[in-house]
Amino acid sequence: MTTAIRFGRTYAWVLNGLHWTAFHWFWFHVLPAILPTSLLLAWITLRRQSTWCAIIGHGMQNGLAVIGTFLTVAGIRG
């Protein structure tokens, strides 16, 4: 049974976003930044009825983090 059926569409994206935030608990120092992103991606996924939007959004966010890490390790400053 999906979250949307069990709790209704109004709360499904909120519960899904909170779930993904909790899944990233080991990055406790960035949870305040992860929460809005998780809620947004969950809302978009439910609204579009496709996980591809969330997959692409998550990939873009992780891509930025990888680029930032690479630039920091390489000693390149903006």
C-alpha cells in the first residue's frame, strides 16, 4: 500500500520528504538544508507521478557537492 493511499495525497509528500531527511541522519550538520530539498523532491514526484524528476534533482545536487569537494581538495578558490 502506497503512502498516498494510506495517508492521502496531502500528507504523502510530507511523510516521504521527512523519511528521506531521516534517511540522511548521518549528515546531521546539513539536515536543515536536506529537509526543504527532500520535501520539494517528494512533492514534485507525487505531482508529476514520476520518480525521474527526483532522480535528476538528486543527481544535480550531488553533482554540485562533488564539484565543490573536488575544487576544495584541488585548492581552487572562487
